[in-house]
Amino acid sequence: MSSVPVEGFAAAADAAPGGYVGKALPRVEDAALLTGRGSYADDIGVKPGTLHAAILRSPHGHAEIVAIDSSAALALPGVRAVLTGADVAAWSTPFAVGVKQPMEHWSMAIERARYVGEPVAVVMAESCYIAEDALELIKVEYRQLQAVVDPEAALELSAPVLHAAVGTNLVNERHFSYGEPAAAFADAARTVSIKVHYPRNSCTPIECFAVVAEYLSGDEGYDVMSNFQGPFALQPVMARSLKVGGTRLRLRAPRDSGGSFGTKQAVSTYIVLLCLASRKAGAPVKWIEDRLEHLQASVASTNRVTTIEAAVTPEGEVTALRYHQIDDCGAYLRAPEPATFYRMHGMLTGAYKVQNLEVHNKVVLTNKTPSGLVRGFGGPQVYFALERLMQRIAVELGLDPLDVISRNMIGADAFPYRAPAGSLYDSGNYQLSLAMAVERGGLEELKARRDQARGEGRLYGIGYAAVVEPSISNMGYITTALTPAERAKAGPKNGANTSATVAVDALGSVSVMIDSVPQGQGHRTVVAQVVADVLGLEPSDVLVNAELDTQKDGWSIAAGNYSSRFAGAVAGTVHLTAIQVRAKLAHIAASILNVPPADIVFEGRKVFSRAYPGTKLPFHRVAGAAHWSPASLPEGMAPGIRETVFWTPVQLQAPDDNDVINSSAAYGFVFDICAVEVDKVTGQVRIDRYVTSHDAGRILNPALADGQIRGAFAQGLGAALMEHFDYGSDGSFKSGTFADYLVPTACEVPEPVIVHIETLSPFTPLGAKGLGEGNNMSTPVCIANAVADALGVADLRLPLTPSKIHALLGAGDPPPSKPRAAAPVKAPQGGHALSMSGSVELPATPEQVYAVLLDPDALVKVIPGCHALEKVGENHYRADVTIGIGLVKARYAAEIRLSDLDPPHGLALGGKGVSSLGAAEGAGRIQLQPAGSGTLLSYDYSAAVSGKVAAVGGRMLEGAAKIVLRQLFEQLGRQAGGGVAAPKRSLWQRILHALGVSK
């Protein structure tokens, strides 16, 4: 343990708030939002002549782009232009990369696509519908390449290399050592290690990405309105990519944003892309992302493989930690990556007083969507390893996990505490937080329930997690990815500037401008509370503007909404700004009342002397003097009441030559207890009780704080039990809908028991710390520890779905009810494989049905979406069909072959299809038997799909196939019986997939 001197605010005591901060006031944002009057990006009007954009995306995980033919799309009425890689290469440069590698990441694939969903062309048209239709007309010739999706496999010498100029998929590697870890491990009585895999998942905001971009005349650059959560350091990155100065990339954020949780930082790539689209079209361009695009190609957290080892005493005290970490950042290092590693680097020892630490980090590229900010940014991956290790230490040493945690915690008298890798923990009392969680969460009762359940043969477990939650990121932490020599050459980077402006107009109305870009957290409410306290007003007297305009507002490269910077930095800076405004108003009032400025009081919308409280001036009169009567102001005072303050924590220094880095300004604490019961039959995990204890310094609004905790808990629960981005071995993305990417709803999320303590931060103006991310760090591993306790297993991989639970219990799936007539089709390089079987009665004889199957003129009428069916050989057809499943739609060139003909009893059917969205193949058998005056048609079919079609997920594909396949054969029966074919159905898209005819 080590203590360091406090440098900052006087324990935040001088900043003690008044009557509104600390109260659970209702949100001022809600009136507009609940009545449908929000101002979201898609609600805001655009200029006349604004075009709509649609993006053509790669269906392949890894492929060379041989040729693009957009002539047919350009000929479609209403299409203005098509942007391709040649335009992007001419008008922009690759994005800056955070490590020293010759890697080129453009806003669009140029010559090679490296993940499913990577943009390859953009259509600009008079409506979004025309633009979407035009995508079908663009012909792209690909040469498919071998893909790699597993980070450990990507490190093998035989792995396909994503970037030839780099020569390897390992793009960054660093070793770190703090204290004397080698000696500690050599002297250890025992070592405990565990290997864990944290999966790839993301966030699912209600509102997806939105961009309205305009290329301005002359050399004015670009004007962009987007629901970006920046601008932070990505504004210069985008400006450089567009080859303009920072002032010529104007970013504007709307007042409202339908959630982000980190993901909307990744809209930066699309901002550049849509700027170039506007330049190509010669008009403003609007693009609204759909859900499939968002799940497929927006952003994901890094999936990490960690081997973590501890040197321990027989009593369970950890003397050293050793990390070996592999981060899978996807196809490109998109800024700010590899920040997922280094945001948490200074605090890899967590809440524990371990002084010896060894770290080996590897950053690897795979054929997946580039990773980036996701709520908890880096924390879930670290704590899943560290807290699983603490649980294993207890199990292997035969100790109580709670005792192991308590024995290793940093003591309350040690703060401020310097962790060995550099994080300066500002304040805390971890033991008290743990004790309150134990008491108010009823741990003894939960233990009794566990004993009873186990006595009855049921599976019940209790898990714990202790998490230090960072907030207010040091802008220099990312440079820890560089060596000290590389950092010295580039120059120091550090700090976390925050700005705020408070103005009072001629009528005494107060307005505040902040450099945060909220996505629903209630920032305007809290800012109004802070300013009202300082100026003696009501919160309703304060108007807060959360829109951001980089050409007009005060901001810095740290500005934006991320890393829980609002409570500590933004609200704190607002407080400092309001104090400056109050000081000016106090001088004006003092000159009117003829008293010293220090004697002036602001209270109840009045300004008066503490010594003579009988004479009270209305607030608006004092403020108005600076506007209406500037000649009467105290000598030397400038007219107007408007103050802007920039603040940065002095504790945020650049990493030193020993790679010591204080990566954040404030550090909260979370201690969780989770009790679960696992159903042996269904494999379901039921949370019996979840307790979460938080220390986030001063709580500014308890209702909003608890709302943030509940939201993070819901997200953490999703990560633990449901959410996972699934990729095939060819890079095919399989989780493009909510049918396969499962997220929790209110039905699955229990109400947590929330406990608060407040140890004020000495480093922030209000003593506040962040708390919006903690449970996304703590909940996944806490639930995992509870399940591990219930099952008595060591190796757990999230999400803990029923199928995984069954595997852990050794319970396999039952055998199929009947053997299939057709051998399953092998999925093309990891795509979705489907099998269907069933029967349907048709109102026609077997001979009539069989005749339709062999007659191309009749068969074309049976196949909805079929534009043409051409016979190219004996029982060999070529089809031109348009199909779609959900949001996926494309025109396919298909081949159909009939074989093993046994007229009129049956035949074998095979097919394959290719489109811009991917490929497919299928095979099966149809049998016909007389059934009264009709026919009983039995089918047994297997199909496999890859590319974008696979992204809709197995559940949607299989469910649609079962329903629609029956409809297909009913249509066949009607045609065979001489009836009129039923109208074409959009669901046919799924039929063709099921048959493998076109997919």
C-alpha cells in the first residue's frame, strides 16, 4: 500500500452545494420526450434538395474488390450519384492509427474488404427508397479470400494476413513490469491461474447512427449534423482524413439522442464517408442507419483472451499478478483503439493492494467489425479475468470468496492510493461499501437459501465482484500503447479539458452551455440544479443547452459524453463557471447596496447583504445592470454577464518513462453480490437477488444516479446471459437481428438492491465521481461467479445461455426424432446451415404436381420474386430472382438442378445462388404420394447461406423457412391443379433461402 499527498480541491468541502444538488428532482428533459416533441437527428428539417444515402456493404469477411459497375444504378430515375473507393482515395486520406503501423483504414473499402458490412459504395438519390433500390443494381465482382475470426488463430504463422503492408495480424505488443513480480512469483507458496474469454458484444440504442453532411462551396469545408457523442479527439482525426483544417469540419449535435452507451463514437467513420458522398453528389446528403447495419457494422467491444495468474499465500493474500492479454480489435485499429487496453491499464490490480504486477498485451486484427467504445470501455474484460481469478483462489485454497476479497482490499486509510501501474485512487472506503452490501442485501439469508436449495438437490450459487470504476479519462492514457521512446518523439499528451459557459441576459434569465453531448442521462436537469444552487435561483430559471457546435461553442479534444465524465468534470466545471458569474454579480450588487462583495447573499431569487437582509434586490435587476446600465458598473468591470471556464485535473499527467499512468481523474467503487438458481432441466439462470453497492462521491441527483445503475445492470446482465456477436469461420456475421442477438427486456431484468455511500473526491469541483458504467463492468463477472458457485465449474464462457449450461452439466441435446432423407449441406465457410422437413397436402394428383416441377413455364409462376427461369440443360435451370429477409434484399442469379427423377413419386432438388449479399447452396428431396384425390408432398431439405443473408440470424431464417416452405408447396398445388397462382408474397424471400434455390 502507498499513500500520496492530496493535490486538488480542499476535499471538495468548499464546493458544498445548496438546496437542489443531492435531491431527486424530476428530469426537465422528460416533458418533451414523453409527448413526442424530442429533437432527434431524423426529426430535424434539412435543406431543400438534400439527397438520401444508402450504403452497399461487403457480404464477405475478406475479399478483393475486382470491379464495381454502378452504371445500372446511375440510370435509375432519381439517383444522383454513386460514391466508390476511387472517389474516397482521391478526396481523403486514411484515418490516423494509434500505433506505429503502415495500416490504411479508409471510410470505405478500397481494393479489399476486410469485414462483412464494410462499405463498398454509397448511392445518393432523391429518396431513401430509390437509394435502397439502386443498391441492387450495383454489380461488384469479388475475389473471396480466406478469413480469420479467432484472435489466437490470427497470431499463427499460417493465418491469412489482413494488411499486407503490416505483414502480420499482430499490430501492437507491449510488456510491462511494476514492482518485483518475478521475485514475488518465485517466492509464492502457491500460484493460481485461469484462462478466460470475454465475448464480442455491443450496445443497442433505440436510435441508430444519423448523419446529415454538406460539402460547402469554396474552401469552407464540410458542415455535419450527427448524433455523434464527441467531438473529443476524433474531430481532428476526421478533419485530417478529409484533408481540411479543424475549423473547416463543423460538427453539430442535436439536442436529443436516443441512447449511445459508447457506440456513437463509431459514427465518425460515416461522418467522413457522408461528407465525401455530399461532395460527389454536389448536394447535402442524409443517412439514417437501420438496425441490421448497426448490429452488423457499427461497433463492438473487443473480445479478449486473458490468461491471468496470481501469486498467493496460504491465507489467500495476493502478492503478485501476471496478465497475458490478447485483444481482438477487428479488421482495423479504428481510433481510439487500442484504448480498450489502456483505459484500464493503470488499475489492473483493481480494488486490491497488490504491489507487484506483470503485463503482456497483444493487439490482434481479425475479419470482424472494428471494435471501439462500449459502455464500461475496457472494464468488463479486465474484471471478468480478475474477479474470476479471485473466486478461483478461494475455491482452490478452500476459503470463503468474501474473505479473500476482504483480505486483499485497499484499506480506508490509504487514500489517495497509488496503484502500481499508476492510477491514483482519489478516495474510498471499500470495507464499508462491502459491509453495507452484505447487511442491506441480506447475505446471511441468501446463504441460508443456498444451503436449503443444495440440500434439496437444486443448483444455487452466490457470487461477488469488487470493481474500481474510473471516470474522467486522461487524454494521454492511449499513448501507453507506445514505447517511452515513441512517446518522447511524438510529444506529451495528457489532461482532460472540460468547458462550460454560463450567461445571464438583460432580463435576468440564465443559460448554460456544456461540452457534453447527452444521450438520455439527464445532464440538463443536473446542470440546472448546480447553477440554481450557486445563484440562489430555482432550477426552472436555468436553461441548459446541450447542443454542440464546434464552430461556435467552447470545446476541446476531451469534450463529449464518454467515460462517465459528466458528474465529476462537466457538472463540476459548470459549478466553477457559475461561481465566477456570481462573483461578478456580487460586485454589482455590492456597489448598489454599498457593502463589501463578500457580504452579498444569493437566495430565493433575491440578492441582499448578509448584514442588512431587509433590503433585497431582485436577481434580474442586478443582472440587468450589466446590460441596461453599463456606465454605472463598478470601475474596471466589463459589461455583460457571460463566463466560460476550462478545467482540467492536475493529477492527469502523461505516462512516464516507466509506463506509470494515472488513466483517470476519479475512481468510484462498486461491490456486488449475486445469488442465482440454475434450472437443471431448462438450463435457465434465474437471478434470485442482486445487490450492488456504489461509492461515486457526492451524488448530484439520486434518482438519476439509480437510473444509471439500473441501466448498466441491465446491460451487464445481457452480456452475462444473452448478448454475443456470432461470426462464421469465413467472417459471416450471424447476429444481425434481435432474433439472434438477444437483449434483456423488463421481463428478464430483476430490480437490484442499490446501496450508496459517499466518499467525496478531493480532485473534482463537486466531489463527484462517475457511476454510469460500473455495473457493466461488475455484473457480467458477478453473475458468472454465482453460476460457477452453483455448478462447481472453473471454465465459464459468456453468455451463459441454456445450451452452455447444459454442456457444463454434461447434458447433451436429445437425438433427432427421425433421420433425414437428404444429407445436410455443408455451410459455406462458416455460414448458416439450415435443415427443414415436413409435409403438405396438395389439391392435385402426383402426376400433375410432378409435371409442374419439370415445366419451366409453370414453375416460374410458382416461384414468387422470380423474374425469369431459363432452361439451360436437361433438368437444369437458371433463375433471376429478387429475395429479401427482413431488411436484407437483393437480386440473385441462381441455378437449379433436378436429379434422381422417379416420376411421379419424387426427385432430388439442388441449387446454388450468388448475389452481392453473399452465396448459398442447398440440396434435398421431394416425395409425392397419392392422398385421396390429391397428393401428400413430403420434403426434406438442407441449405446453407453466407454473407449478409446470414446476418439475419438462424432463428429468423429457420422460423421463416418452416412457415413459408409450406406456402410454396401450396402454391405448387394450386398451379398443378389448374388454379390461379396466389399473389407474390414478400415472405418468398425466405422460401428461396429454405430451398437453396437462390441463397
